[in-house]
Amino acid sequence: MNIPVIAIVGRPNVGKSALFNRIVGDHSAIVSEEAGTTRDRHFARAEWGGRHFWLVDTGGLTDDPHIPMDLEIRRQVIEAINEADLLLLVVDAKAGLHPSDSRVVDLLRESRKPWVLVANKVDDPASTDFYEFYSLGAGDPVPVSATNGKNSGDLLDVIVERIPESADEQADALRVAVIGRPNVGKSSLVNRLLGEERLVVAETAGTTRDAIDTPMTYHSRDVIFVDTAGLRRQSRVDDGIEFYSALRSRRAIERADICILVIDATEGLHNQDLKIAALAWETGRGLVVIVNKWDLAEKETNSAHKFQTEAGEKAPFFKFVPFIFTSAKTGQRVTRILDVILEVEAERNKRISTSQVNTKLEELIARRQPPQAAGREVKLNYATQVETTPPVIAVFGNNPDLVQEHYIRYLHNGFREAWGFKGSPLRVIMRRKSA
């Protein structure tokens, strides 16, 4: 599912962050923790009337006296336009119309993206004159008070009406997201996989970029690289890149079946790589790690094995994930990536018969009994695979809540040893045996 992005834009001190918190529903807005973010920026999932969306607050304007405020507002609005499906232009009804409001309207018109004019700080519509904003030629302003919540429901009704409908996605295609930190070679890798320059590199800052899904067929399997527009190289590094990169990663992961995490071999594994990988794994997506620029890395005996072992020490789930050491530049082992993607898909869809699962459970229990709780017997009776993509095995017993976490890990590792599930999360859940 492609969840749309709604960005809140406007000049300083019009109440953008207050509106963000009002819509999200609390005052502990989710702050981007991605490395490289030089000022607080916020994004969070929200829902209204059954429609889910990402909400982005573009607050945090520069305090650099050498940068004119209008220039900074323009830069932030352009960043938001590039990523958003719908924009909320917030104006201050108490302060009245400001020249910056008109300049933001010009940018929004040029973008040709849908947007809504929000007149904030209208605590009492009967005694607040917000009608001068009609002169912006932007249609009816939606009066709200972010502080006390007045008319926020009406605004949300307008938002969900204006959110573009998600395009129908090819139901049977395998959706693959290429994720990772900026500038690790994601675009070059996808171009090499596709065999041509399919991803346009934007040379101009602020170039409007539509979200593009890039399809291909490999061994008769339809594969779609989701949201590849987010992989385009940036013309310059600025403080918005890490923030929007984090948002893009989350959106891409949500829409994907399998995620390819690209790591720069010359820089090694960063904390941000671990965060992105953990997000994909915990969300139940298949995972393949591509160590790119391997031709440039300093090597010694068993360098690849050592790299993979160290990754498994930092995040245990990496022990179950295939690693491919490639070079997008030279093409080294790039075609292997497509083969591994199909292998991981097969692992995610693997279904083990109930008799096989029960036989393995009996073996594991015979090797190591579940620890007993004081005064209460813990007995495991049977197990069965209840789901695929990702695979889930349910183990039934008399007191499932007393089975300790380390024993569940023991069962998990035993099931993995038997059937692999390479590149896919495997969930082992405890259930109470029915009487």
C-alpha cells in the first residue's frame, strides 16, 4: 500500500508544529533520529476516516543572519513539494496576510500538486476576520485553531477528500525496495540491474520528482522496484536530505515484499544502516544486504566472511540474511542480486507441513525441556505453521505465557536450522492449547 505524504508548509510562527501535533493527536511528535539531521524535523503516521497518511512538519527555519528568511522558506517549501502528495499551506489569521504567504502560493501553483489553505489561530470564527486570505486566489481558507482544536475535524475531512487515490498496484508482482543511507550507490545499482539509465539523476536542486515504480521481468517473474524516485542522487548535501531519506525509507519498506539494504563497503556498517535494516526486518519484510563498492574496499583474507560475521555481532538477525559483495560500477556480482531476490521470495513463501513441524518440535523438546515455573507445569503439545510472508509458527501449550524468551529463541533457531527461511523473518508465537 502506498501511503501518501502530507506536508505542512508556511512562513515562521504561523502554528505549523501546533497543527502537526493536533492532527497526530499528542504532543510527543516523532522526531527524526536519523544521523545528519541538523535541526528538529517531524514526521508521523496519522489516520482519519479510514485513510492513513504520513504527516510532515517543515518547521525549524534557519537562524543564519546571512540567509534571507524568504530564501529559507522557499528552500523548505521546495523540499516538501518534492516529497508530498498534498500540501497544507498554513497562514496566521491573527497576524493577517503577509508577503511571504503570496510567495509560497506561487511555489505551490508552480508545483501543480494539490494543496489546502489553512487559516490558523481562528479561535472564534465569528470574531476573527480571515477573509482577506481569499485574495490569495487559493479558494476557501479552512479556519482552525491548532491550540484548542476548533474545526480540526473539518480540516481532516478536507484533507482526506483531497488525498490522491493510490494507484492500483500489480497484485502478483514482487515489490522490491532499495533502501540505505544517501550516497551509497543505490541509483547506480538499480540502473546496473535494469541494464540502462532508467533512474534520472536530478542536476538541479528542487527538481520536482514524481514517485516512480520501475518494473522489470526476470526469469518470467514480474519485479517492481518501488518508489525509485527516492533513490535519485541529490545535487548537494543539505539538512533536508537525511530527514526525507528516513521518510522515503519507511514508505518504501511499507510497500515492499523484499528490501535490499545497500551499504558502502568503504565506510562499513553505520548505526543508521542498522536502524533501517531493523525496521525492514521488524516489519516482516524479506531482506538482502548489498555491500556496494567492494572493488574499492581494502581486503585481506576472508574479508567478506569477516564483514558478515561482524554485522551479525551488531544485529543478530543479520546471521539469517544473505550478503552480496558487489560493485555497481564494474558490474561485479550484480546479476546475482536478482537470483537472490527470487530465492528470498521462495523462502518467505515456504510452507512446512504440520507433521514436519511437530516432529521437529518433539526433537527440540527432547534435546532441551522448557524451563518450569515455580509450582506450575509448562508443557508444549504441538505446533503448526499458521502464516507465510513472513512465515509464522505457532506453538501450543498449557501455559504459553510462562515460556521464557530464551527458550522461544531456542525453538526459533531450531526451526531455522531445519528449514532455513533465509532472508526472511521467522516468527515463533506461543498459543494456549484449547481444552
